[in-house]
Amino acid sequence: MNTSRTLFAVLLLCALNLGLAQGVQAAEDFKGNWTLMPSGQPGQVRFGLMHRMHGGRSHHESDWPVSVLQGLDVKAPGKRDVQFSIARDAGRFDCQGYLDDGEGAGTFRFALDARYVESMKSLGFTGIDDEKQFAMAVHDVTLDFARTMKSEKVSGLNTDMLIAFRIHDVTPQFIREIRAEGMTAIEAEKLIAYRIHGVSPAFVREVRKSGLKATEDQLVAMRIHGVTPEWIAQIRNNGYELRDVEEMIAFRIHGVSPEFIAKVEKLGYKHPEPDQLVAMRIHGVTPEYIAGLRSRGMKNLTIDQMVNLRIHGIE
């Protein structure tokens, strides 16, 4: 698995969506539309920002705390005109529009904070143009967040990675908890991969309890391919006390499921070797294929013989 290549593609997509790769844009051009609706989370609203930029449009929508919408009472009934602001370290959003029983829309203007770029530069985070500063305001990349992340001694932590940390919720608490489970967790790209694919402290703990010694890359691969503690238990109930992480991942990639194992054993092949099961799935030696061979008088074939028949195109 090429984790770095996967991460690069994810980060590039984020950059395109946010306009991070676009040219510098004048501050007076930072205007757009906002939307607001109820959220399923207590004390939050679903807030969206749409902004036209050079070459396209960015659209961000997520749950925001009601407390950041300064001057807005989201609980007031009826339809009414509203004005409110959102203050970030990177700048300020001034919004106007309407609200109707907790749902609304309108326009906004964004003013860059002229001190932000120099303050971030003093912390070692450079390359912040106007468009990137806008994105840092949207995702609330505060000076305190940057300062705290820098103190965590994460390698490869630059401005774009700092934004990606906020997008994927890589928090100081997450880093400390994952490290407490024995992970080094020092590379920025890997931390983002953990969050994207769900390598949580609880997942690491359960994998360790199962007796598997998985590397950091293998833990990501396990989550990508669905090698969960529950699936591991099912496979072991079928008599396969696998301790090799790569074998487990191969089982999932090629579809060696508890159901497949049970069908093969029902045909008289008791406890095939793990590599035989994988070979059967790769080359299409299915229970149906085995039944077809037997119907034509080809009985008592070994698994290796049937795999060889499939490799040579014998149906």
C-alpha cells in the first residue's frame, strides 16, 4: 500500500476545493454567500460558506458552535433580517441576510487580519497568501492551534498540513492519546491518514489485545480493507489463528470470508492453508467452479490442482 501517494491525492483534492492553489486575490474580492440550518449537535448549527475565486468556487459546510455567530439569536421565532459577525485570528466575516425559524441565508464579506501572516511566520508557518488566509479563517486555524501543534514535535508540519489538521480534526488531544497507545505518531501525513481512515486510540488498543503486532502503515491498511477486531474474531472462530497482519489484509483484499471458508470446508477441503484460500479467490476457484468440475467427473482434485486448472484457463 502506498500511503504517501494516497495522502498526496487527498491533500491535493482538499487544496483544489479550498482554492489553496489559486493565485493571490485582493481583499475586497472576499465576499460570498452563507447558509444556516439546524444541526443534530447540541449548541451547534450547520453553517455553509460559498465563495467565488479565480477559476472556480469554494464551498465549505460543517457544524459550527452557535457561540461564534456574534450578534445572532438562532432561537428567535419567525422570519427576520439579521446581521452577525464571526471573528477568527485570520480575519473577520461580516454577514447579513435573513433567518426564518432557525434556517437562513445571506451574503458575507471577509476582512483579512493584517497581523496574522507575520504572526504565523514567526511560528515557522509561511507561504500564506490571501486565498490561503481565507481558508485558514474558514477552518479556524488559530495562532494558539499552530503554537500547540508545533510543540508536539510533528515532522513535516507546514502551513498546508496545519490546515489539513483542522479539516481532518487532528487535535493535540488525539496526538497524545494515540501516542499513549504506543504509536510514535510523529509524521504529519500519517496523523492525517489515521483520522481519514479511522485509526483511533480505541482501534489500536483492540488490535493490540488481539495479539497482532501491526506497524503504523499496517494499521492504516487494516482500516482501509476492513480488518476489524470483530472480523479477526470471526476468522479465528473458523480455526485460523492468524498472527501475520499481511495475511489478514490479504484475506480481506481477496474476499476470503468466514462464509467462503465454510463453503470450501463443506466440499471436503478441511482447513486449507491461508495461502491456498487466497489463491482460490485470486484465480476464481469458487464452490461453484468446484461443483462444475465434479459434475464432469473430475473428483478428488486438490486445491493446488484446481488453482492450476484455472490458471491455464480450464473451465
